[in-house]
Amino acid sequence: MKPNVKGANTLSKAIGRFVSGLEFGALSPSDLSTLKFGVMDCLACVIAGAREPVTQIVLNRLVAEHGGHERATVLAHSVQSSALGAALANGVMAHACDFDDVSDPMCGHPTAPALPAILAAGELAERSGRDVLLAYAAAVEVMTKLGRVAGYELYQSGWHATAALGVFGAAAGASKILGLDAERTATAIGIAASRVAGIRANIGTMVKPMHCGFAARDGLEAALLAAAGATASLDALEGSNGFLNTYVSQRGRAVDFASLLGNPFDIREPGIVFKKYPSCLDTHSAIDAILELRNSHDIQPEHVKYIRCVLAPGVGGDLAYHAPQTPMEGKFSMEFCSAVALARGRVSLAEFSQEVVDDPAIRRLIGISKLDFDPELTSQDPRSFCAAARVETSLQDGRVVQKTVHHMRGHPKNPMSECEFVSKFKDCANAVLDPDRTDRALAMIEQLDQLSDLRPLMSALVTE
């Protein structure tokens, strides 16, 4: 049964009633499948991020200093920390490779800031896999519906919506799995409103994955403080000096927002976009097009005169690195991603290395690549982050071949298969976990709603 949130007179109260009242029966079999794939995908990204330099910095300088008598798991390591330390570390890892899922309404990444907070709280409270899925559903719904109110405006104003809205998702998900009632959940949202942060100027640097770690830690902390009896303004979202008016100047949206929650769930419509490639989402349709052109026309990199990747105007604002010098910058470079796809025939984690960035063949292709824009590719929804792309490639023999992709692989209208999710998980785990742990973790994720204790899954996801 869908919780009744009508009559809530503030956004925080509406969220509190929705989250605390959400029941497992509100989720359809299709919803559960999406949620399980979301967990699998995020955990794959956490493992992939385990050896990234930003992870080691955060672990050494921040997580090791987290005290507390409770212990929670830092995944893909042989380390435990406080619940807050684990949420921070796992959140950073989840976003370190920019391989994690995306929500159009949120204008950001929903799972990376939320699931690490939920898992840490779930260990703390000794919850089940079913509890994790329900809290995860609540968290995504809060973030994406807030995104419908504020996400696009936040993004256009220079805020990283993943961080700014992620803290609310983490607070909602942690509140749910900790069993907070409506009032204390609303309080957690109020506390989280004072932890909103994250600017887009830091995209392409180590700070971007830190945004997810900070949001996960701060959202969990908000729930723990509310559980301990802390107070907060119940109109911290829409009040005159609240989040919306301070960050995006939105007024009078409380009634609209309350009616949106769970009606329908955003995991159902429009759905979640899962990433096939570990790079900025704006590159994905073009990568799909280049790989198809390469295969169908047997294109050899040395025969290419130029590459033109065309997006809709207003898309690609984060593709700021036209001659990237580092692997992180390469993730936000259309020129680098197109060069790698053409030269290597794949865009995997292995391609984002300094060796590949410095490869003369890649540098040549970057030099003959151009990012361009065409109004004909504009989406019917101007807020959509899932950009169509047209790729035009000129060859030495005089041919010009082109391909247009409207929905990237992983979009709900062109979804990844179960085999692709499993393959992504195994590829990410290959260099970190032994095959037995990988297989055990996959089996438990696939049956997560039947898992009575979260701890065996967490134990499978660590190194010896």
C-alpha cells in the first residue's frame, strides 16, 4: 500500500511520512529487479574504485581517524571503521570511476551517495537485505522527486546535484533502515538541509567522488542525530530561508511535491540509467555510435581524417577537457573517449590510465576530434541528461560515415541485460576480489530480498 502523505504541511513532514510509512508491498517485482540491479551496479563501482588514488587519500587521512564503538565494513578492503567512516569511504569509491548510475529527474547520480549510508546503517542496526532494498527505494524516491523540484535549477546554477540532493537521499535511506518514525525522519531531512554542498567546478578532479562520500556520511549522521533526539526546522526545505529559496529560489512547491512521492516511483518511470562505460554520461551515446561505426565499416584508426561528435545544444557542459592530461580529465573529455573507442574498440576501466592518455596514437585522434552541437538532437525534455549523439567520421579513402544513437546502452529504453550487469560486476571485481568471493556476493545480491542478515554479503565483499 502506498503511504498517504496528503495533508503534510511541509516538505520535510511529507518526506517523513512517506519514508516511515513505506511498505515492501508497494514495490512491484519489476521495481525489485531494478533495485537489485542498482545494488549490484553500485557495489561493482565501489570495488572498481577501491584502488583509485582518491580512495587511498580518504582512507588514510579521514577514515582511519573515525572513532566510535560501532564497526562497519569498508568494502573491497580488509578494513572496518565507524558507520560514518564506512559511509564516507564507500561513497567515495562508488563514484571514483564515474561508472555509477544516473537519474534524469535528479540531474545526478542517485545510488552512490545513498546506498553506502544505507549499508553502514544496516550493519549498525543488524538489518536484512529486504530492509536494504526498501530503504534504497525510499532514498532514490526522495532524491529524484526533489530533483523534479530543484535538480535542474541546482545543476544550472553550478551545484553538483549528486552531492546537493544526495545528502537528502542518504538521510532518508538511513532513517528508513534505522526505523525512525515520521517526525524523526523529518528532523533528519532538516539536519541534512544544512549539509547541502558540492560545486560543479570540481568536476574532473578528486573532489567529485568525495562529494558522494561526504553526502553519504552527512546523511547518515543526520539520521543518527535525529535518532538521538536532535531537533531541526521542519520547514528547512521550503521555508523563507530554507534550502529551495536559498539555492534555487523555488517557492510554494510543498503540495506538488507531496503528491509526487511514490506516484509513480521514479525507479519505475522514467527509470534509472545504468552506465556501460566509466565516463561522463554525456559521452555514452557517442561512444555507442563510434563502436558501431568501427565494427560495421572496419575502421582502422590510422585511416581516420577527423571525428565529429555532435550533441544537442546545452548538453555536454561537463565535457570541459578538450585536451585532457590525466585519466580523470579523460572521463570528462568527448575527444578522449571518442579516440579511445576508435583506437581500442572498447571503453573500459583499463583505458583510463596515464599510459593511454599519453599514447601518441590517442593524442593524434584527440587532435582530429571535435565536439559540436546541433539543435535537431535536442530532447523533447530539455532537462534530460541522457543525450542523443551523432558521430561523423571522415576516412582517408574519401568516405564519410555517420551514426546517430538516441538512447545509449543502459537507458531504460535500451536497457542492459542481466548478463551485462553480471559481466560489469565481474570485470570490476576481477583485480580486487578472488573469484569465490565474487560469485558468493553475486548470488547473495540476486537473492537480496531473501537475505535475513546483511553481514554475510558485506563479508564477501572484502579482501583477505
